[in-house]
Amino acid sequence: MIAQVIVDVAARQTDRVFDYLVPEGLEISIGSRVIVPFGNRKVQGFVVGFSEKSQFQGQLKDLLLVVDEMPPLTKELVALSADLAQQIFAYRISILKTMLPSVMRANYRKILVPVSDRAKAMPFFAGDVLDLSKISDPHLLKLVSQLLKNGDAEVEYLVEDKAKKKMTVLYTPLLSLEGYQELLTKVKKNAVQQQKLLTDLFENFAAYPKTREQLEGQKISLATLNSAVKKGWLGQKQVESYRKPAVLAKEKSQPKKLNDEQEAAYEAITQDVQERKSQTFLLEGVTGSGKTEVYLQTISEALKIGRTALMLVPEISLTPQMVAQVQARFGKEVAVLHSALSEGERYDEWRRIRRGQAKVVVGARSAVFAPLDNIGLIIIDEEHEGTYKQDKNPRYHARDVAIWRSRYHHCPLILGSATPSLGSRARAQKGLFKLITLKKRAKSQALPRVDLIDLKHVQFAGGQFDISVNLAEAIQKRLDRREQVILLLNRRGFANFMLCRNCGYVLKCPNCDLSLTMHKDTGVMQCHYCGHQEAIPTFCPNCHDRQIRFLGTGTQKVEEELGELFPAAKVLRMDVDTTRRKGSYEKILTAFGQGEADILLGTQMIAKGLDFPNVTLVGVINADTGLWLPDYNASEKTFELLTQVAGRAGRADKEGQVMIQTYNPDHYAIALSQKQDYELFYAKEMQVRRAGNYPPYFYTVLVTIASKNEQNAAREAFNIKRVLMAQLHQPTIILGPAPATVSRLKNQYLYQILVKYKKEDKLNALLHQLQDQAQEIKKYGLTVEIDTEPERIM
């Protein structure tokens, strides 16, 4: 038998199937992870098919090793990787590796192996090989070169698997219940630990076998356990144990009674679950309309008929609350996949799913590749969110992958949002998606009152021009009533930039065309793109004058101002800086939910999905931060963010109020968010898109050319433009090349070409040709990246 393998070498020349002979007796399936010889080294690969004959004219090599007992990839995911590679201009191996937890991606180590007896006798060959990654001594490097030149040694590559199972010790009773009762009467009274163990064995005999962690948690020492094994009281063996993420749900929840709108949505979706139809539903419901309860009850329907369910949420910050609700309903059947888990936890959750031990998966974007079988329902909550699009290679969109999997499994897909993306809403208008609307809140509460505060005509509380007197008074009123407040500012850090008042110098990142942001708590100026940091200056680096100012607003600065205005209030800040540590999301949200803080201040991660009954005021510090970005969807993103954050207020019995501070109260994105009028916004924004020939009226592809040399980047960009112009025709529009909005990132100059098209049969093949050519010009320090339907054109 011949195995068709995709090897772990991401290059144009290797982006194809390689044939290997399968040795007799080797158990292998489609989706297996294998080690194969490739050139003069060994590499990891994935089996994507089998054949009886090969087109290769030479002698086929034998496949060396199958890594896993169970193939990590299902046949479905292998098929998906082939289709996705054609659509998103990524090498197939990159897609296959993205489908797996990071610990299952191979680690390669370069070693020197002695061949001749002379080399074997050399003292530095410890354990018969030399790890080349650890050599820094120039004399030793010269000696290695000589050995290679003379043929006395060879370079080999070791493939190391980082995926490690967690093992624990399991203790099993070896005596009868009566036996332990008798021992208990005989053991010395001062042998407290032995008495504790024997009492537990006698009183909780049915709870055994128990793990070492369980018994040590009962304050029974390891020495006592070892002694019990020696005496023949207990048997012990090593068993595999899962690293389980914390269970957030404390009590089991029961299905709630649905209102008429929810019931109609539930009936329509469950009918397709039962009939195995791959219909895509757009569930458009105002904030607080009870979309989550519809999700939970439709998942329950899929589980009843023996199928599984996959649910995606856009932000890690949303995952704890959503996971808690799903766990409360479905308990141990739930697995969680998101980047805030440790590598071990993620690996173990992934294995539970692959082994069929979890029936419901909740996670962020990459969870769309969860190795579930027999999927009966897929849900994408807050489907409008840009985080569902991967911004690095491979640039997949979770929604497109979900549609593919929905068709494969013949199951419905729910796209849920209070503010659907224009693309999804337009497809619903055309009948490609089925639109279901929830126009009222689940408990019939009124939508919160939204007030716009025109910053051009107000007084500010405090001296930082961040919080108006109107907003400060409203916050104080809530504090007096012991109610809670959420404040949104879509910028982290303390100040946006440093300016010298003497010479006008702005402190910039040495690697990027951007100013550095001040972070007061860590005492650094930081670039939010490449991570460059330097100390906060005390004088101007240009003219050495001390008249420097830190301008702009960040979450740290607003937190400081809140401390001055409301000294008795407890403020929690939630942004990238405060949520770096594992478990920090859950810790902050749990503390706020339990009333341990009065004000939750944060970036857009607090704008959606959160449900706190005691929050009666939501304030937006500045609604304009994203409005004037040079991007076609800036108005859409602003409207979505404001509508979503407004929905955090008044979700229980208490009346809610939203205060939006803005310098542009008449802009339609802001004025219509005040009324939460999605329909009118959709109509207005579609007119703007049509006039500008932007999505959803046109499809888009963004080609980005990068080089450390600006002239080289520009020259290659114009070469690509000429190729596109020669092959593509009207009504296709080709814009650029032009420098990107941020023209230099990580010491690379960026030029962009935007292709807008309706139907262009030659385009896919032409872009694949460009992708192949990009491999050739890489040696000249040029990179070309192709992004289909980019979220941002900047």
C-alpha cells in the first residue's frame, strides 16, 4: 500500500502529495501523523490518502513511524484542508497544523552524527550525537565544518513531539471492607495518618479507586500512601489523566420558558436539526433578546438525537460567561478550546473531543476545527466580529469554515448577532441565509435609554478632558444607589504619544511607522504592533529639553482619573495589559459579577456578551476612536461596538441608561446606535458601500508586498499590478499600489494592491501563480501576502 503524505515543509516545491511505502504490519489511516524520510532528514507529515500505484519513477521510501494511536485528523478535516488551501492561498501543511493543538506541531532539532571511527572517538560526541543548536564556540564550529567536509560526520534532524499525556497514580483497595475495619482496630492510636487513610477506605469504600491528587487533597501524605502499598493495603498504577480547565458553572441550570419569538426561532432551527438540513440561519436579535437560551435549547435537541454541537464565541473574554452557561446546562459533556488555556489543558480538551468523550465544544476562532464527529448543530455567536477572521497565515474566516462543515454534516448553522455583518445580512436579503428576528428583550424589559453627549459643548470633570460633568454625575448617582457601571474606552495604555513642546518631536518606534504608547504602571513606552519597549523619557531625545508632554487617552489614564473623581469607588480595569495572566479574564469578571467592584473600565473586550444584572449605566468615553480610520467598514464597526456595549445596561429589573460621549453626534453610525436601529443603519451603509464599490457589492482581495528596502517593495508591487492589469478586465477594479496606512511595521515597508471584483474566472489561478512566484523572490528579502475578503484594508 502507498500512503499519500503532506510533509511539514511549507514551500511551493513541497506543497503537494508525496508517496511513501507503508511497511507491512503498520496500522495507518487517513489523518495519521507520521514521520517520514525527506531528503537527508526526517520530518513530520500527515497521511491524506492511499493508492495502489505511484506516478513516481524512482524507488519509493518507506514510511518510518506512526506518531499517534488514533489519527489526530478526521477524514473530514483532511478534505477541508484541501478545499481551504485553494480558497485562501495558504500551503496545505499550514492549514493541517492550524487544525491541531500547538503541542502537536513538530519540534525539529539539528544534530551531528559521527560516521567514521575517528569522529566517534572525539570527546564532544556525548551520547553518540552533538546538538548543533547548543554550539557557540567558534573553534568547535570550525571543527564541525571540517568533519562534514571530510565525510566524518553527517547532519540529521530529530523530530520531537511536544505532546505529552499527563499521568497520575491511581490507588485501588486490595482488601475487603471488613479487612479495613479490622486494620482500623489494630493500628496504633498515634499513627494519625494511617488512621485517616483506613477510615476513608472503610467509610468511602465505594468511592475508590482514588487518584494521588484526591488523597493528598484529603491531607493524606505521600509517605503514608507508599507505606500502604508496601503493606499490601493498596494497589497502585499509573493512569492517564486529563488537565481539565476550571469548571465555571456551580449549579445545573434548567431550560427557561421561551417567549413567542424565541419559540418560533427554536422550532425553525430544530426542524432542520431533525431533518439533517444544512440551512444557514441568521438570528438577528436585539441585545438581551435571549439568543443564548435559543442556542442552548437547540443544542439540547441535537444531543437528544445522538449528534454533537459546536459553538464559537469571538473573544476569550466572552468565553468564561458563555462556558459557564453551557456547562450549567450540559455538564461534563462540554469541552472548551481557546488560547487562554495552558498548552496541556488545550491538548487534553482536544483529545477528549477526538475520542468522542465531549459532545459540545465551546471556543474561540480556532475551535471551528474541533475534531467532532456527527455534528448536528453549529453556532457562531456575535457573528459580525472581526476576530473570526485570522489575520496571519493561514487567513481563514471561521464563518466560511463553519458553512463548509455544516454542508458536510448536513446540519444547520446559526449566525447570531444584534448587529449582523452587512455581508451576512445581504445574503439573508437574497435568501441564501434564512433570517429570523427577535425584536424584543427576553423578559420584556425596555431597551436602555441612550443619551449622546456632544463633547464640543460640555464641561469636563477633572483636568484630563476624558469624563464630562454629565457622565460623572450619572456615575455618582449609580454609586449612591449601590448599582454598577461599565465604561468603555477603546484604547489601552496611559497616553497615546510623547510630544516635546520645545521642538515638536514625537517619540516613535524604531521598527514601525508609529508613535510609542506610554504604560505608566510598567514604566515603559511600548509599540503595540511589534512589542518594542523603552523607558519613559524624562527629557526630549531630540533637543534634550524637559518640556515633554504625554498626550491622548488610555485606559490607565482614565482609571487614574476615576480614582481622583470617585475615591471611594472600586474600579476594575480590563484590557490586554491586565488580562495577560492565565485565568485573569475569569477573575476580573467573577469579581465584578459578585459586586466586588463598582466600575468596570475596559477596551472593546467588555462591549459584548457580558450579562450583569446590577449594571444600570454604560458610558462610552469617546465614540469616535474608530470612526475615522481609513477603512471602508469603520462606520459599521463603530455602530456595532456602540450598539453592543449599550446592550450591557438594564438587563434585569432595573432600568438602564447609556451615555455616549462624542464629537460627532450627527454621524449616522452614532445617531442610529442611539436608537439601536439596525435596519436603518443597514439601509444607509449599503448605499455608501454601493457608491464606493465595496463589499458586499464587490468581493475583495488585498495583496501586500513587504521588504526592508522601500524601493524593492514598490518595484515588486508595480510588477504585480502590471500582471493583474494584463489578465483582469472590467468591472474588476485594481487600486494601488500604494504604501499601507501604517507604511512600516517591524522594519518592513508595506505596499498594497486592492482588487475589487464581482465575477473573475481567472483570478484564483492568477493569485495562485503569484503565490508560487512569491517563493522565488523571498530570497531577495521580498514577501507577498494574499488576503481574501480582508477585515481591514489599512
